[in-house]
Amino acid sequence: MTSGNPKRQIILELVQVVSFIDLTPHMRRITVMSNGLIGLQGLIPGIHLKLLIPQPGQEKPILPVFDAEGQPLPPPEHGLPSVRTYTVRSFVPETGELAIDFVLHGDEGPASAWATTVQIGSYLGIALRGGIPYRQADWYLLAGDQTALPAISAILEQLPASANGLAFVEISDATEEQALYYKANIALHWLHRNGIEAGRSTILEEAIRSAPIPEGRSDVRFIWVATESSATKRIRDYLRMRYQLAHHELHAAAYWKLGMNEDTYQEMRHRGSEQ
């Protein structure tokens, strides 16, 4: 369903798992479906969505309820779902099937724990707005760690054959490489940490510093970066200073922070502690 307030245009649905497949030892693609998603426009692969994950022992997550004006009603005191941010990997409007890629790291977080034990028919809540995952340009730099791979993959698949550029993806080792198919003239480089803990490697930053990024007009280039918070800040600051990028030329997102779960990290950001 969609909230009643047209300003919000939030798509909120209870979905069920219809299939899942392991792409690599630590990446699982889960496809969910809902009749309420059939025919929807704006669910472009690469945009963010919120997952509402049921608490242990719950069959279904408790979804927000809106009044006639589209405003959220007070939630119950107990049993609220865990909320995590993920990416639309693919969407088929004719069937209402939506695919999401999960990095599996045991039961360290509610999303990974849910994805690790998922079954056909399992329930999940999703909330999202339509959007555009990238800006049109002639030359692209797409860079991120494994948490950003679903978004990078989705963007690559949408770029036209005329697009040029580079893509860097930091992963643990060669077993996490995926076969990606796209038309654009984008050179994809897999960066292996090979035993270094995620969030402690500098190979992504070093690759970006060595990349031959075009100088000149701001309508030519677009740079998309998403990784650990501290690394994102260093990379963003370097790119802005080195290339004097206009605001619309750079999308730099902090997907996670070393040593923090998403709840703690998002709370810190909302307090204004994360710059």
C-alpha cells in the first residue's frame, strides 16, 4: 500500500519470499513478492529501501499504520521490527517480484540472521520511495565495498553502451567476485582484502586516488562512492579537493561504521555527531 499523504509517496508492503540463491559464499539474493507491488513505477534498481524485519518468534513484522491524513499512528510498545537499509537489486513490475542482495555474516545483525535462515514463504516488510540511483554523465566512477555491490551492479546494468569509466569493488577475496553483465564501457576492478578486516583496508581509497578521473566540465563526470563511514569521508574530501567537484558530480554515502550496528550508527547521525 501507499501512504495517504501525497507528499510522502511511501510504498509500504508486507512481502513474502518466493526464492533465494547464493551468489557467492557470503552474498545471498532473496526475491520477495506482493500483489501490491504489481504495476508500480519508480522502483528502479539501485534505489534504497527499508527492510522491516520481524523479531525472533514473530511470523510477520508489525508494519506502521497511517491515519486518513497519511500520518503515522503511535506504534505498539513491544515487538517493533528491526529496520535496515538495503538496495533494490531488481524489480519486475508485471509480477511484483523484487530482489534484494544480502551480505551474510552470521547472526551479528538482524538482517543477516534473517537472510541466513530464510525460507520460502517467510515474511518481510518493505518501505521505500521511488527515485533515481545515479546522474546521467559521459564518464563514471563507481566505487564501494561489498555492501555497495548490489547498488553498483544495478547501476552498471542500467548505463547505456555509450557510458565510459571505472568501477572498483572491494571484497574479501576472489570467491566473492560475481559475474556482472552490462553494456557500458566500464572497466570493473575487483579489489581483494585477502585477510584484512572489512573497514580496515585502504585498497579502495588507494585505487580511487590512482584513478584517471577526467578534468573539466561538470556535466561530463559522475562519481558514486559508498563504503565504511570513515573511508567514505576520506575519499569524499580527497575527491572534492583534488577535482573541485560540484555537488551534483559526487554521491558519497556512508553505508556503515566500523564497530557499530546500524541502529547505533543512525542514532549518532541523527544527533549530528557524524560529519
